[in-house]
Amino acid sequence: MIHALLAAALAAGLVIPLPAGAAGASSFQDVSDPATAVNADILRLMGVVSGAGGNTFRPNDKLTRAQFCTMAVNFMGLGDQVVLHSTRTIFTDVPSSHWARGYVNLAASTMLEDGGSSSGTGSDSDPKPAGTPLISGIGDGRFLPDSQLTYAQAVTILIRV
């Protein structure tokens, strides 16, 4: 259903012309490229991004694993559950002081199976397989939240979403 809505929104964007002068305008003061401005504003309106503070987007910065994880959680509409996961410790390098701790923990706890999310648990009479987490660490109890996201990692998360 989300795919159909996104496809419809993109198709409407291609058909409905922007008002004169709006094509180069952006909600973010540091975005001057018209295509980037439109894409950043679409993500902002969808609630996927909110910018980098001070009405900036920083389009030339490298995307971190924590930032992309946050975007994936927001895209999936799970942002209201972040607070519930902010007090847990899943990864040793995501301390309680890290701004994205709740997002990272939620994404690591969101189990996906057959294209949908689930808790990954079932009753004894109806066991469910654990599934695949939306994100995972690097294998030694760490997540590396402030490391640059690779294309392979981005593609893997997008496929899971």
C-alpha cells in the first residue's frame, strides 16, 4: 500500500506543475539545486527528515548509519515508538547520550518477515520465525552509528523496508 501511495505521489508530482518561482525554492536555506530542493521538501513533508537544524539540510554531508536508520524508522511510520526504545542498550557504542539511540534500538528490534514488520515472537501454539531485523550491527556488539553509510548498507535497508 505504501508503494502504491508513493508511486501515486510521484506520478502526481510529474503531472501537476509547480507554481512559478516555486521550482527553485526550498524549505532549507542551504539547498540551491532545484531537484534536490524538491526531493528534500518531499522527504520533509513525509516526516522522513527534519533537516540538520537551523533551517539547513546539509546536502553535501556524508550520511551516517544513525541518520539513515532514523530516516528508515520515520519512513515506516514507527517514529512514535522511539521513546519506548530509548532506555535499552543493544549496541555498546550507542550510549544513552547518543541522539539516535531510540531510533537505532527500534530499528534493530523491528523484525521483518514476508515484507511486513512484526514483533518476531509468537505464542507457543503459533510460533513465528525470528525474521530479519531492519538493521543490524557490525557483528561484535557495535553499530558504528556515526560511521558513513555505504551504498550496500543503504540498499540492504531499503530492500528490507
